[in-house]
Amino acid sequence: MRTHELVLQWIEKQLSDGHLALGGRLPGERTMAEQLQVSRTSVREAVRILEAMGVVRAGVGSGKDAGTVVIAEPGSALGSTLRLHVATRHLPVADIVETRVLLESWAAERAKVGAPELEEAAALLDQMDASPDVDTFLALDARFHVALAQAAGNTVVSAMMASLRGAIENYAGELTGNLPDWNASSGRLRSEHRAILDAVNNNDGGRAAELVAAHIEGFYKEAGVGANPSPR
């Protein structure tokens, strides 16, 4: 085991044992190096890895923002990882589509009427109606799907959807070139979004789940992705 991995292992145990919590600060670099009998370079490497993973935020200087603080931003780190793996073509788009259907149909069925995320979703749809730019539309589209999933109130599903957001934007953008008529497609997508949100707001989770699955699969089928991922 490399020395920076010893530091990571120690920090993980501190978190799992409750000695470190959200908002808490890691011991100083020198203190950890002496306590664990490793170099300060190893400590710095471990902290950089944790920062990239969205587990800590490293501050410099002095004052209230100084030191390494425990945070929780799993979506950011997972999103970066997914985008890189999608870029390598290691993760097939069809598999990501299937994952989206599983997560989003589950979340749509359980979305809580009155959840603030549903208000955000409605506002995003209004912005999509006023947005003819493809890239802007796709960014708003991804945010809509994340908000809808977050309305279910499951933090793990929310983190996973947030992590997929960047990957969704990237590969959806690539696939729009395969669509025969973007204006027609975007109009259909907006209509489907409205129907999904209406079903959720009407407390018809089963209908919302069916609509979101058909919506996701329909886009990729039209764009030429050969997948039939629906579990229904």
C-alpha cells in the first residue's frame, strides 16, 4: 500500500467512527504526517484526492476559511468521473440510457407533490420554451431531469442523477446531430416534459414513471442509439 493510501484509510476511519463530521477540519498537514509516520507529501496527495472526490475543501492562509474542511459534494466528483469514462467510450451510451430509465422512472413514481424541486422543474420548462439555442436547451433539459429526480427525496438517487448531469449533456449534444429536425424534436421534448410534470403534480406516479421512461427511450431511439432499456 502506498503511503498516501494509508492517509486516506485513516481519514475514512475517522469519518466512519464519527471523529470527523461535515464541517469539521482535518488535523494540520504536519500533525497528520507525524501521527501516521508518513511524509507531508503523502498527506498533501491524499488531501488532493479527497478534494477531487468532493469530500473535503482545502483552504489556505489563515482565518475561518483556512484548513481542510469536510464537505459533501458527491455529485460533482461522480460527474467528473462519469464524463471521463463516457469520453473513453468505456461506458456505452445504451447502458447510461438504461441507468437513466431505472433511476428516473423510480424517482418520478415517488416524487413528492409540493416538493420545491417541482417548482424549479416548472421554471426550467418555461426557460426551455424561450430557448432556441440547442446547447442551452440541453443544459436546461438535464437540470429538469435532475430536479425531477430530487423531488423523490432520496439523497443517493439525487447524487447519482447530479453526477449523470454532465454526461447527459455531453452525449445528448453529440446525438442531436443525428436528429432529422431539431425544431420538431425540441417541441416534442417540451411537450413530454410538461406531461411528465403534470402527472407528478396530479399525484399519478405510475403514469409519470411510464412517461419519463418513454421520453428518455424515445429521444435516443430517434437519435439512433440501439437500446431497449425499459424494465417495464
